Amino acid sequence: QAQVVESGGGLVQEGGSLRLSCTTSKIIFNPMAWYRHAPGKQRELVARIRTNSDTNYAEFVKGRFTVSRDNAKRTMFLQMNSLKPEDSGLYSCNVEGKVFGWPPQTDYWGQGTQVTVFP
């Protein structure tokens, strides 16, 4: 059974920091990504990381957010600094591609963790 679980969200003041985690139920080597979904907006890619730790970021988080992963711990992280109110939203973890032993899907999603940044 596929399990992708996010944690670390919360309420933080503008300028503050949060660290999100995404843990999977088995060691995987797929590319992974963080997306966010704010009310009234479409879901958007925040950051993506490949197995070799190559990364890419949305322009609106460059210089403020850092994505990393620890494959042995089955966890991807998102360090978010200098948070702004417009960073608020539901942050979800995406595992790209199929995973052996999980249901045959093109990708997998967690339930998300809420981030709220207040002025």
C-alpha cells in the first residue's frame, strides 16, 4: 500500500520559518516534488528534487525555500524561510512515476499539510 505522509505545517508569522517533511512507506528513488494549493488558485509546483538531489524551484520561492531528501530515511524536506502571507496553502507531496509494490499509478500524493502565514 502506498503511503505518502506530510507533516510540519502550521501557523507562522510573516518572516518566519517552517520545515515540512514528506515520508514514504518504503525507500524510493523516484523524483519527488512539493506542490501547494491556495483557496481560489490552481495547485502549483513549489520545488522538485531528483534522486541525485538535482533540484528546481518555482520563481516565487527561489532564495527562500530549500528542498532536500534523505533516501535512507524515506523523507523529503522543504525548508521554508522568509515566509510571506501569499505562501499560505495546503502543501502536498508528490511522488512521480510508478513505485514497485505500490498500486500501479502514474504518481502518488499525500493528504497535505496546511501552512498559514499571518502578517
